[in-house]
Amino acid sequence: MRLSQFHLRTTKETPADAELVSHQLMLRAGMIRKLAAGLYTWSPLGLRVLRKVETVVREEMDRAGAIEMIMPTIQPRELWEESGRWEKFGDQLLKIKDRKEAEYCYSPTAEEAVTDFARQELNSYKQLPVNFYQIQTKFRDEIRPRFGVMRAREFVMKDAYSFHLTDEDLVREYHNMHAAYTRIFTRLGLDFRAVQADSGAIGGDASQEFQVLADSGEDSIAFSTGSDYAANMEKAQAAAPAPRPAAGEAMNKVATPTQRTCEEVAALLGIPLQRTVKSVAVMADDAASGQHFVLALVRGDHAVNEVKLGKVPGLAGYRLATEAEIREHLGSEPGFLGPIDAKKAIRVVADRDVAAMADFVVGANEVGFHIAGVNWGRDLPEPHDIADIRNVVEGDKAADGGEIRIVRGIEVGHVFQLGRKYSEAMQFTVLDENGKATAPTMGCYGIGVSRIVAAAIEQNHDANGIVWPAPMAPWAVAVCVINPKNDAAVNDAAQRLLAELRGNGIDAVLDDRGLRPGAMFADIELIGIPHRVVVSERGLAAGTFEYRARRGAEAENLGREELFARLLS
Amino acid sequence: MRLSQFHLRTTKETPADAELVSHQLMLRAGMIRKLAAGLYTWSPLGLRVLRKVETVVREEMDRAGAIEMIMPTIQPRELWEESGRWEKFGDQLLKIKDRKEAEYCYSPTAEEAVTDFARQELNSYKQLPVNFYQIQTKFRDEIRPRFGVMRAREFVMKDAYSFHLTDEDLVREYHNMHAAYTRIFTRLGLDFRAVQADSGAIGGDASQEFQVLADSGEDSIAFSTGSDYAANMEKAQAAAPAPRPAAGEAMNKVATPTQRTCEEVAALLGIPLQRTVKSVAVMADDAASGQHFVLALVRGDHAVNEVKLGKVPGLAGYRLATEAEIREHLGSEPGFLGPIDAKKAIRVVADRDVAAMADFVVGANEVGFHIAGVNWGRDLPEPHDIADIRNVVEGDKAADGGEIRIVRGIEVGHVFQLGRKYSEAMQFTVLDENGKATAPTMGCYGIGVSRIVAAAIEQNHDANGIVWPAPMAPWAVAVCVINPKNDAAVNDAAQRLLAELRGNGIDAVLDDRGLRPGAMFADIELIGIPHRVVVSERGLAAGTFEYRARRGAEAENLGREELFARLLS
């Protein structure tokens, strides 16, 4: 490949509307161009990188025994009605009417389509297990598409779906896919972690996200210094608290005329924030109790995690209480709420840490007052529910004895044990060994192929541009020719070197555009080529090539043998 | 690859609703499954074939110097408004509203998107010429999707777009693409023809279609036995007629009480059909004459070609005249129309062959009568316009001295000189050598990648199934094992053979599913594998393998050397 025959267009200016480094650098390197909000054209340069990622993903999926196929991007409403997701998926589902007013959507994921394919193809346990995958364009109508291809509306995803007769076999394939994903992200040269994710009703480690670590990541990940434990915020748990100490203080009402937050109250009373308790008023609605008022309690320095709170029995789909509801049940207003002296009977859900506190401070349900020295069982009944309902924080003790650390990550993969949700909803059964119709259990496994490109840049760049991990680089080596048009000998030598490199299986490109060295080198650094070799008149005379690694500080003059040894190592 | 680890599902029954052989066989072989009307999932087997086609297309496009990139499938209305195609494209354009009610379409082709990309990327003549291509999913909302992937709504297309400073350079690239297409279809092993197509205002051979010849094809193609001349029906021309003979008969009115068609009149009068003239009444509307009545004349054995007639000056957008309009201008009714004794002044457009006739028969503009022995210049004025307005027919003399033949074809490719239509409409200019802003001229080049798969089957099948041209086959060789589970020696020998074949670069698959030989062989034939090798206990004892070519009549027992010689030849 010669760059004079390729299309490369780089810019020095940082685009004004690009916030993330990866978005800026992809635009500056000319990898992508915006067509409309959340819609990007991948230039020839960008596509080379995208294809390199696809290739690694495909090779490892194939190696893991998954079988590639491809499903339509446009899918009929009827299918999505069968699963109930036509309504449930929400506004991210791009809905479409065709010329006959029949309704379709642009596939954001393909559980329905693959289950429809499977029910046409599979009718016996002998055909199981099977794992189908595709690398296909997807669409999610993000309300605020941004960050370039990091959160584009149209994107490339690898999605795989496995079918099994038994739960045990699903778990086996889940681990198989987990191992394949680990190989994929390792091969791609990314710093990543597999973190436990919330998996709804299935529980256990039935769902894990693969997160590329980067400060700009949208997700928080908690991990432990004591083991390889890692989880997202919805799932991460600290160690259980130490047993509750004995009560030491008497309960006493304190005036807090303008102090509404735990921080303000703690400062006024001169006590640690950890001695205060925050009360969050919500309305729950379940079959057993109907609509009812719930006070959720977390320590003053903690924050409620909505997903965790929603998993407390009866609290699925809860909402925050209105001020009127708060007044009705507690007789007070926000800033002074607490579990004592409610106007009506209320349900109290305490975080595990709150349940283990003594001599703590809560709101008095009276404007301008809090109550200090509060103790469970003495000043108020034991909580109705005790659960982990808070976000972990940096420094929490982990269950494995280590300490919790929190880092930022970009989700690039997800493995999930779906169970029989789709096969049952879509009436897909196979005959088991006994000739009995049974719904197969399913797993699904996604990788954000186009997002990986951006995530890799977030993790691998410097002041001069992108620093690709070798397997993702558009080319491994750039052979730069100084003055190609006026110096036939140099040009010939460069062409020979290119041919030799390619003959050795090295993906090399010749920069024969005839730019001045400074501009040429800046381009090659900006687009992140791992190895640069300069062919010049001076080098030719000395029998050397100037070599510089993208990550290296200095250029070196190397003889032919040395150069090849370096590039092939 | 082992078939026991793959997913194959064949059926014996011919699906009731599949009309075309390719559709039937793709379903029977399990290459595709229907998701909804015109929407198909490509199974693992189908995808292997699709990818083989893609690979050949990609290799030849790269070799021809085109550069791959990829554009979004969802494109904003504003862009399509710029070109005027948002309205003009018609109902095949799938229009979409997003959650914010902004309008988009699913790309049926990408002239607008690539021109938008180009105007962001290109600003100097130094960056030209350039040819961008993509292999991407397209959508056309066909009113009657059918024939499987032959006329699907969602399909895979390779579309390329080139940009040039001059018309000469466009013509050069057009020929370059023509040559690349010829290599692609030749490499794919298809029997095809490049035929001239109508190219609207641009003219010349500015547009050619690549047609795979097949009796089931929807298009008619005319070619000459005298040269490589070939054209579609809108474009094909016969040789000009011989000069008009002298008049020999007197004009005479003949009673044709119930004879309305030329065939009936010729039979009644006992003359050849070639002596009669058919009159077609149409209404034209142009700036010069306003709405006016036109009588188009073709020989009794010929048919008007609508596209050709529409190209006669002033007849663009013509329509058939109503019975009322016919009565107003001719004073008669259909079946008895003619250019003589009209009630009002009319314009007569004669096909070249009609203009060269003498002593011919036309309708008398009076119910129950025709006029025979009619001659131009004597009985009526010379025609206002003389043009080629008819379909060529089998046996026509061609301009090159040969004879016209007509065959059926399936359009799989199209090369087209677009000119400056999009660059001008979308205000895309580059600076030329003199620093002057100039709109580049464009070419576009399409290949129906998924349609090729079906077209190849139409051309290559027999009673037992598909007979793939080697480059499109899912695998080149099937190694069939008799009784794999019970015979370790046979199984080992087959595995060794598979490894050896793959080591020699032969894309072989092992059929280790354990089917009975009959069922196994039927599958391998149905899915069209070019070479079958059977490993059996008996063969092993004799030191031979049973070999059969998919196109061959007989199986042969070959030694190892002979077998490899055959497969590598």
C-alpha cells in the first residue's frame, strides 16, 4: 500500500465540539466524518482499524466454536411484540413504517430475530448446544448522541446467542465466552477488567461486563485490592459491617434551624459525618401491600444505589415520594426527615451499615430539628428490612479482606445468562432425550466493535496523537521516503524495503506523498503507526535506516538485519 | 471445519411459495431463512457463500485502485433534499422518523452521503481522482418483494463512487471499473454479458449493466451475432432499414368489420403482418407546443419501447391518450386508428422501419375500416419525426452485419457516468490547477453482492441441487466419513486427509455428522460442494479414496497422489 494511492486527510486543529480525546483524535486523524447526529462515515483509514478489531473478534469467536451468520437490521414489530420488547425497549428503539404502513424497528440487538431463526432451525436436543453470532450494524436512538463513535446511534456490534438444553450447559458456554472475551481484549492490547454486573432475576455471576479502564469512562467500577473481585456500581458490595456497638448516648432532640443536609448537621454538632443517617422517602407498590410509603436509610456519607434499592422485596419500580406524600406520612418536609415520630405507620429499609450503627443522628420530622443519640430497638423498632442499598465508596472494606478501589471504565463487552425468557415468550421448544418439548435456555454475548476503537484511543494516546496497540494499528510499519519524486535511488530503496517487509508478513505502508519530513512524521504519529522507518539519501549512503517506535523516545539508525530483527520481534 | 461442529439444516421438500429455482434451493440448502417479507437471515452456510463473493469483489476493487470505506445506513433527509431525491426516489425509499421527529431514510444507494463525505475531505484537484467504495447493507422498499434474495428489500451491495476533475478522466476510470467488473464476474465463474443501458441525458456508452444470463432473468438483453454488441431493450438498436421502395399500389379503403388488431387485419387481407402499421395515440406536453396529440407508428409485428419513445424531442413524460382525446383528434376509436383523415392536425412520429415502408395498411379512423396501399408523400405527408421507437426482436439485422438475438438476464452490476449532477446540486467544488472552484464529475459503480449468490444458482444447478462455481462454493472439498463413530481408523484417516488438504490451501470440510451415506451425499450435492472425497474402510484397505466431482457423472477410486493432483489442478 502506498499512501499516495490512499486517502488520508489529517488536521492540526482540535475540533471545537469534540469533548473526548478519542473523538478529537479520530476527527484529527480523519478516521471518521459526521454525517448527522450520532451517524459517522468511517474513512478508509478508520475502516482499516475497525476491520482489524473485527478480525480479532471473529477469530476468537470462531476458535471458541461460535458460528457466524447474519440477520436483517430491519425487523418486524410482530416479533418484538412476542417478546414484549416493542413497548419495553423504550425510545432507543428506532421504529419504522414501510410503504404499506407495516411496522418495523432497526435492530438494537437481536434476541428476537435469533430466536425466530432458531425455532425454524432447531427441533432436537441433538442440535444443541449451538452459539450463533453476527458482526452487524445496530441502531440505538440515543437521546443525546455524543463522544463520536463512543456513543453513536449507528454502530457495529458483535452479538452472539447460545442455546442449551440445561442450565449447566449454559454456564459452561458462559465461561467459554468469558474466556474468549478475555483473549479478545488481551490480544487487542487493552487494559480491561471483567466486572460483575446486575443480572436481574437470575443472580449470581450470571452477567459480567468487560470494561476498558480509562479516566474518561462513563461507568464506575469497583474492584478489590484483595482478589480479582470487580463489579459495577449496581452490583459491587463492600464487606458486611462489624456488629452493632452498644448504645452509649441518650436520645436528645437538637435544634438545627437551617441545617438540612447531613454535612451541615454533622458540622453543627461537631460529629463525624459517619454518625448521621440520611432518609430517602419513596413510594413502593406491590401486590401484597399495595401502594405504600418507605423510608430508605443510608449513612450520611453514603448514597442510595437505585438498582440495589429496587431489588429489596416489594420495591421493584419504586419512585421518589412527592412533598405532599412526605407531609402526609411524616408531617415534615425534606431536610428534617427521619424514622422516628412519623404521622402514619411507615416501612423502614435500612442499609446494612445503618442497621449496624449506634448513637446516630436522624431528622426529627419537624422543621428545624434533628434527633441525636438514636439507637435501634430502644428509640425505634428494628428496621423492617436490612439490605445493601448503597454505592460502595473508595476505601470500603471488601469481603475478601482487601480494600475497595473505584476506577472509571468504558463498557466494551457484556456476557449474560438470559435463561428461558425469549424461548418461553416466543414458544421455541426442542424435543429432549425423552421426546418431551422443552424450551432451551439461552446466553447472549455482546461486543461493541466500533466503540472499542474509541476506547483504545482513550487508553492509548499522547500529545502527538494516537498510540495504537499493535493489533489495532491501521499499519504496523510506515516506511517514510524523504523526497520521493526527486531521488530515484531513495525511492527504489523504499519500494524494495516495503516489498521485503510485506514478504515477511509485516503490514507496512509506504509514505510516498512527498510531504516535508516534519509534516510527514506528524501525520504518522497522529495516526498512531507503531513503527516508523525513514529511507533517506544519507541513510542509504551509510547503509542504515532511521527507526523510531511510536512509544519510543529516540530515533535510531539501524542496519537492515537489526531493523528486521526489531520489527519481527 | 467439521460439519458436526457447524450448523447445517437441509430439507427435501421444495417450499411451496418459492417460485425461482435459486429461491427454492437456497431454502432447501438452509442458506437463508425468512424473517419477514423481503428480509432474510443468512445462515452460517449462506454467509460463507456471501463472504466468498464479497472477497472476490473486494480484491478486484482494491486491485483497481478503489479505496474501501463505510457510510451509515441511516441518512438525514436534509442531504437527500439537497439532491432532490427525497421526493424523486419514490416509495422504494424507506423513510424514518427518529425520537425527535427528525427525518431520515435507510440508504438504498449513497450518492448523497459520499458527496457529503467528499466535500468534507477534498478541496484540491491534487486529491483527484479518487474512487471510494463500500460493501454495505442497503434497503429498497419493494412493493412486491419476492424470489428470495434476488429481490429482497434488505440486501448487500458494493457501491463505488469516483470523483474527477475532467470528463476524460471519468471515462478512463469508467473503463477501469468496467475491466474490474469483467474480472470479478469472470473470477466468480459466471456466464455474463456487459450490456449498454440507457443513460438519460449523458448518452454514449455512459452506462452499462452486467447481466448474468439465465432463463429466469427479469431483463431482456439483445446481442449481436456479428460482434460483442449487447444492450438492454431500452438501448438496443437494429440496423437502419433498407431505403423505402417505390409505391406500387393505389390507396384503397377496405372493410374490416371486426378486425381491430394488425394480426386480424393481415389475416383478412392475406398479407404479411410486416405490411401493416400499428398506431399508438399518446399525449405529449412540452414548452414549445404545449399539450399535444401524437400518433406513434410502428410496424404491425413490432412493439413501441416506452423509453425510446420518451426520448423523441418533446415526448419526455408522455402518456397514453384517453378514448375521449382519441375521439377528439381522430374521430374514431381504438382498433381503427391511423395517420390519414384525422379530425384535427396531429403530429406523426414514425419508427424508422415504418418510414421506410411502401404500400402499407393503416386504420381508416372510421370504425370497421382500414386503408391499404398507403404511401408516404403521396397519400399523407412525410412523418414529422422519424426515430427508433421500437423494441428490437429476435432475428433483426444488427448494425454490425450480424443478427440480433434476445436472451434473459439478471442484472448484477451497473457502471454509470453520473457527471456533475450531485456535485453541482450539493455545491461540492475543488480548486483546479488555476485556483478556480470547479465541481468534480462523478462515476458510480454498483454490484448486487447478495443477488449474485441467487443469480449464480439460477445458472448453476441440476436436479440434485446447487452446482457452485468453485470460487463461490462454501467449501471446495467435502471429506465424507462413513461410520465415523464406530471406526476409529477411518475417522483418523479422514482427519489426516482434512489436515493435509487444508495444509495445501484447499478449503475442505469434514462431514463427520455420522449420517448414512445416501443422506450425507444428498446433502453435499444439494449444497453444491464441487469435490467429494469418501473415506471408507474398504477404500482404506485398498489405499484409495472415492472421488466424485459435483459436475461429474461417475465416482472414481483414486490413490492419494492422483487425488491431490485432481484437487489441486
